[in-house]
Amino acid sequence: MEIVLYLLARGGIWLLQALPLTWVARLGRLGGGLVYYADARHRRVACRNLAAWLGEDHSTAKVRALARENFRRIGENFACAVKTASMTWAQLQRHVEFVAPALHTGPGQAPKAVVAIGHFGNFELYARFGQYAPGYQCATTYRGLRQPSLDRLLQSLRAKSGCRFFERRFDGPALREFMNQPGVLLGLLADQHAGTHGLRLPFLGRPCSTSPAPAVFALRYQCGLYTGICYRVGLARWRIEASDEIPTHENDQPRSTVAILLDINRAFEAAVRRDPANWFWVHNRWKGGEMRDVKAELPGAPPEPSDPSKPSEQASPSTP
């Protein structure tokens, strides 16, 4: 079965890469629209997520219309990602604009950076940032596919980007070695359900499991921290914007991981509000289940009641 999937994928890639980018975008939108009707499971997830976010003021028709456009956008983005992977930087510049003044530095001048990225627009284009800012060595992490041949095919598509890809389950030592070099930029997808290792934090009004990785890497390797969003500005045209630097220290002390992640989530929320159809609503972001509860660390949380059976910190003797 794997060889059949591999041959189908190779054929689809060949076809898409042979066509002009705008044709690919239109085909992708058509395919995404068809998948909206064929894929009932992901359609329900998208509509449920959108209805919960829009609240009581929404109508069923509005939710469905937004979900249909979201499927068309996803189809356009996936198809275009295949085509743009084969394009040179000179060809791509007519379709992509990077807006990242804080990160646009020359060789030898680039400070280390971590960029929290999300599934917005053609998110495979994040990997081309090093061609916009050649002072950086860019890298990201990924989770390999279960089918080895398809995984190799996917990675061959990404090779032209110049970005290094570390398999997050197996390449930890290599990633740590990379992060200890100067002029590195690490992009980390941070808008998906993080499972039991995530922190329970609000996103779009509801608690969800949030990956602490961007904050942890920025603090551990003394990197500047930013968010990056890919916006669709027209058919087969994108604008990738980096935020101002997110503070990781306050009064010369590291900020808490919770405070940093709340800033990242707020930036992602603003991007969703700016263009709701541009995000990946088909992902079950609010799965629930076990996660680290950090309610006591959230701003405005009431102090925990003291335990009368334990001596207060003020009454305890000082350590010599």
C-alpha cells in the first residue's frame, strides 16, 4: 500500500510543479471545496471550533460559510506549498513578502532567535526566511511520517528552502548542538494541542494544552523571541510578518514560562481575528485531557490559601 501512496504522491507533485502557481492555487481551492463536503469528520471539527469561538451571535450559515472558505484556503495552501517548494528565491519573491525589520540583518550580525509560528496561510514558506535574511542559519522541527518513503519525499520537497529540519523525537542532540552556534533562528510550531506535556492556558477564550517549547528554548539558549504569521493577501500571494520582540526577562530576571506563552497566544489570537479563514480550524485544538494546570500562575489569579499546619515563610528560621 505504501508504494501505491508514494507513486500517487509523486504523480501529484509532478503535476502541480509543472503548472503556473496561480493555476495551482485555483486547483487547490477547488479541491479544498470538494473536501469540505467529502470529509465529514474534519468539517464537524472546523464548524465546532468556529461556533465556539464566534459565540452566541453567530448563525449556522455564517459558521458553514467560514468553514467552507477555510477548507478552500487549506487546499490552496497545501497545493501551493508543493509548487513553491520547487521555485527559486528569485521566482518566489514576486509572490511572497517578508516583513521582519527586527530580524533582517546581514551575515555575522544576526542575534540568536526563536520564532513561534503557527498554521497560518502557506506555512511551509516560513522555511524560506533564511533566503530573505541570509545572516541566519534557520531550522525547525517536524514529526516524521509513518511511511518512510513518503517521509523522504516530503523532506526532498523541503530541501531547496535551505532550512534545516530536525525530527523532534530523534534529533534532540543534533538540535542542541545547532542551538549553541551563533546566528541561529529556530522556528517552532506552537498553535497545536501539546498533549499531556502542555500547559493549560487560554486560547480564543477556551483553555487548551499549549507547548512551552518557544519559551523554554528562548530562555535556555538566550535567544530573542518573536512570533511569525503567514497571511494570504491574494491568490497565490502571501505576506509573512514577524512581531516585535516578546520580552523574556523583566527587571533582569527571567519571566515565567506562563507569562511568555500568554503573549504568544495573544499574538496568534490577533492573527485569527485579522483573517479568520487563514488559520487551521480543522485541528482539534481544544481536546481536553490531562495537561499541566497553571491556573495559579495566570494574571489575576487569587493567591492559594495558606496551610495552617505549616509554619509561615516569615516565621521560619533563616538558613545559616
